[in-house]
Amino acid sequence: MAMAETPALLELHEIEVRAGDGGAMLLCGASLTVRPGERVAIVGPSGAGKTTLFRAINGTVPVSGGTIRFAGEDVTGDAGAALRRLRRRIAVIAQKHDLVEPLQVHRNVMAGALGRWSTGRAVRYLAWPSHAEFAEAEAALAAVGIAHKLRAATKSLSGGEQQRVAIARALIQEPMLILADEPVASLDPRTAVDVLTLLCGLAEKRKVALLCTLHQPELAARFFGRVVEMAHGVATERPAFAGGTRGTSLLPAA
């Protein structure tokens, strides 16, 4: 089935987000369609609205207008159990990794499984990880090239290695969509290329949709088939990267 005919995974329709009740507009009515397995880069300067867009998708900030659909369901304004179900299907890789540095690497990796574990299993894992759980963490770390760091203290890892741990944690979550928010902003150019090569390759291999915010347009052009530019809460897809994805552009509301 051609990409354009594949049912949408994520659909944003004229999304608006304000800073508090009646505050400044942070997102100005954007629409986005992402299909399973697509890789889309969102570029723009700090304050352009990139992170706000991700927070709206993940239900971290409320939208003041528009609708969000995920896997065919209207998830606009989801809360409680419904929001937890949504977040189990969407993995987030943050710029600052969001890792607990004093913990061993395998414990940070397996945090990605908490959404599908009971509270009892999560508590038991912290005290007595099973062989199967160790094996699952090791396999995820092997996929990102650092299986030998399984029992290392997370704080002993380099920035690039910590980002690989964050990617491994996202893989453990078994998501349908990965939101990578400035995943290479704190890395040197060579390590940034290595991490993006890994992240995009894993997303392609596992057929997971990937949205990635970047400051570097040259990296967006190199690694992503679609590139969206954001400025002042308005987003526009670059025509040069829209080939083969017609009908899936991110545009400001009319």
C-alpha cells in the first residue's frame, strides 16, 4: 500500500495552544498528518513552538482549539486512564535524556516498561530484576550499541551514551510513535550524526513513526524525508521535502 493511502497514525487539525488562560498564543492553528513509519523533522529556533507541539501531542499541555486523533481515535483533552493509554503508545526522547543518573543503566532502560507493568512488578524489579528482564534490557542496549554498559552507573556514561540509553528506553516501551525533542542539541557534530543514524535506522527497522525537532536544517535534510519549519508558533512544510507525502503537510490555519 502506498504511503499516501496508508491510514494516518497521528492527525492534528488546527491545533491552538495558549500560555495559560487567555495568554499568548504558543501554537497558531497547525495541522499535521503522520502515517505509520514516517520520519518527519521539525526545525526552527528556540521559542518557535517545537516543544509545545510535542507537549500537545503527548497531552502534557492542554489545547485551546483544534482536535488531535491518534490511531483513529479522538484523543483531544484525554485525561486519567485514557491519557495514560495514549502515553504508553508514544515514547518521548528528551534533550536532557530524563535519566536517573545514580541508577544502573539497565534500570533506566527498563523504565520504558513501566506503562505496561503493574505497580507490584515495578517495585519487584527495583529490588530483584529477573533474568528475562535483564535479557530484555541487554537486547535493547545491544540495539543501540552499548550492551556492555548494562550494569554501569548511568552517571559514568558520556552524553552520547546517555542518549543511546534514552533511545533504548524508548524501544522497551514498544511505541507506535517516537517524539525526539532536540535529541542531539548537546552533542558534538560527529556524535550527533551517529545518534541520528541510529535513531532513524531503528525507527525504520521497527516501522515506528518518528517526529524529531532539530536546530540544524542540514541534519534534517540529511536524515528526514519531510522537513517542517516552525516560527512564532506557525509551521510550514518545505515544498522540497513534500514529494511522495502530499496531503500530509503541516500548515498554519487559514
